[in-house]
Amino acid sequence: MKQQRRCMVSRHFPQFGGLPPHHPAFPPEQAGSRSVAHDPAYRSLRRAHRRFGVRSTAAAVGGFLLYVLVSSFVPGLMNRSLSGHLTIGLALGLGQFVLMAVIVWRYLVHMRTRVTPVARGLRGLARRHEEAEARSRAAAERPVAPGAGEYRPW
């Protein structure tokens, strides 16, 4: 059953092929990565990323919706000439490309200034957790020689 559940596609897991880290059936050797998910920096990172995504999606959809509504309900305005063959409708249609370019540019700036530095710090924290777990596992699995750690009689 576990093998079948791991083959299912999950939108929560980075590799899109397994259970999310907080799932109770998740392997115990990766339990250290759970502590990063509870870190306040991780939560603020997710919040900032989600907030930016909602805002940029609202701006893009709002711009497209405005264009469609104006072209549907005010066609006379859309057919007015600005200069030569350039109409207001054509200018607003080309403005959609400008809007998308601005959103992509702001996304790149947002990722570079707010998300990437925090993600690097969290990645280092996760790496340190994994190394500490590997050391503790290696120490626990180290074979103990008979009589080692015991005091020998005189």
C-alpha cells in the first residue's frame, strides 16, 4: 500500500511523485526536514511568495478582463484612432504584452531580493540537520566491541 501511495502524483512534494513531508507515512530518515517547514523564515517565505502570486495573477487577469469588457461593451472607443492605423483597441491589446513583461520583471526582482536569500539560508539549515542526523545515525550504528566501555578489573 505504501509503495502504491508513493507513486501517486502529489502537488506538495517537490519531485511530484511522493507523499508530502508532513504525512505520517513519510520515511523517518527525512524527519529532520520537517523542522525546516516549522521554521518562521520558511513560513514567511511561503507567505511572501503566495502574496506575490495572488497580486500578480490579479493584475494579469484584471488587465485581460478589462480589455475584453471594454472591447465588448464600448466598441466605439476601441475603434478610435490614436495616430494613423493605431487604434485604442490595438494599443490596449499591445499593452497586454507590456503588462505581462512588467509582471515577469517584478517576479524576477521579487525572487532575487526576497525569496532566494531566505531559500539559501533554509537550504543550509536543512543540510545541517541532515548532516547531524547522519552523524547520530552513524554513531548509533557503530559496533561496540565486547568489553569496550566497561571497566576491566585490576
